[in-house]
Amino acid sequence: MPRPPKPRTVCHVPEYFVYGPKGKKANSLDRLNLMIDELETLRLIDYLGYTQEEAADQMKVARTTVQRIYNDARKKMATSLIDGKIIVIEGGEVALCEDNCEKCLEPLRLRRRQGRRNL
């Protein structure tokens, strides 16, 4: 019997859940499901600039797990962009962090401060 999946800690739930080419309808053949934990790895590593080790610590999983999730997410994003598939963000074994989690808020504050200096 396989081990039950360990929930990944997620600090950000997207405002929008469907992305794709304008005017294309989301039928089952032209859509990819991006799990919420996959989006979280993209957010932490690509958007906030975390290392895989830091992302693993934030999500409370092993670095190798983050690496696998991240590779899966990037593959899905590339497939969507190249083949024009719609991405639907849903599912995954996740646990939301606390609303005022300092670990989550500090990188966002730092990014905002850096963004204002570059304007």
C-alpha cells in the first residue's frame, strides 16, 4: 500500500484559475491541469527567486519533492504556450498557511520595495 501524500504548505491561492489563448473554449482535449502546489513552486522559485531548498522549507517538503513538482509545472507551462492549451489551476494535496504568516509576507514586502526602486 502506497504512503499517503503529504500536504504541501501553500501561501498563495490564485485570483484566477483558468488561463489560455483568447477566444479558445476550455474543452477537455485542450486543457492542462496545473495543481495548486505546482503553481506555488513556480511562484516561489521563478517569481520570488527562492532556491529549491528555500521553497522546500517554505512548503514543508523535501527538496527532491519540490524539484519534481517544479519540473512538472514547467513542462505543463511550456506545453500550454507551445501547443496553445488552456491551463486550469485546481487540485493537489495542499494546506493553506496562516493568514499573517511572516515567512510568506516578508518576501512580498521585499519584492514590492525593490519594484518601487526600479520605477
